[in-house]
Amino acid sequence: MNGLNLSASKIDKYFEELSQNNEAISTADQFITNTLTQALASSDLDRLLALIPYIETGDGSLAYKHLGELRRILRILHIISLEHKYQRHLFSVGCSDRKSLLDKYMLSLFSFRRLLFQLSQASMEEASLCLRQNMLSVFAVYTITQDDLIIPNDILYERIINLYSDFWNTGDIQLLLSLISSQRGTRHE
């Protein structure tokens, strides 16, 4: 019974904090949305990536703590940061605002899940088509498959590599295999 009281206390504290900071959270969320739209419209990568520290440690951190959607936004920004650093195809290509970034992320996630669960041949073909139409970097594939309630296996990665074999070079494939291998090593520790 004591554990229930502790959980209820945490929940009450969470909602109290949310209520007290509602305006600041809303303001930060609106700033993030506006910045995403403006940065994507003008292809201003520096402005886009400046949102990372804003969300992690700046005024946006409170919004990040309370708005689950911002966790995906931050993942997407980290993906774009890696892609930019290593001069890969950017996840943001074809995206014009927050909604389109999240839609691309969610479509990719659901496509990976379809490939993983192999519900039907038609479902797998549809997922493959979606992924081919939305070319993803190794960083995007790895981040989405590792960080969003999906438990990838070798068959899924093999399918993904086959899908992107015309798009990725040998180094990209080796990088993905290395990332997968290192993740498995940390899970067993």
C-alpha cells in the first residue's frame, strides 16, 4: 500500500508542476514549433540545431519534461546533427514543419514495425515502399529502431540493409552493423 501512496504522490507532484508551469511550457513549445517551421523553410540548419541545447538545458527543458512529443523532436534533431556532421542525407529533407518531421518519423517507425512483425506480404511491401520513398540515413535507422519501443532483430536489419543497398555505401552498412553490435554489447553488461 505504501508504494501506491508514493506513486500517487509523484503523480500529484507532476500535475501540480505542470499546472504551475503551464504558461512557460506552452511558450517554449510554441517557440520550438515556430523555430522548426522557420528553420526548415529557410534551410537554416544552424537555427534548427540550436534547438538541441534549448530543449536539453535551456528554456525548453521544462516543456521537454512534460511534453512527450518533444522527446521525438529531440531525437530527430540529434539524427539531423549526426547526418550534418558526417555529411549524410538529412532526415529533414522534404519536411516543412514540426508535423511533417513527426509524420516522417512515425511513418518510418511504423514501417520498421511492419517489417519486424511480418503481418502479411502486402503489409511488408507497403512498409518497404514507404521506406524507399523516405530515404533514411544509418543514423536515422539506428536511432528510430533503438529508441522507440521496438525490439529489432537481425532479420529486420537485414531487410533494412537490402532496402537501402542502392542508397547506402559500404561504409554506411558497416557503420550500422557496428552500431548494432555495440548496442548489443551494452545490453548484455
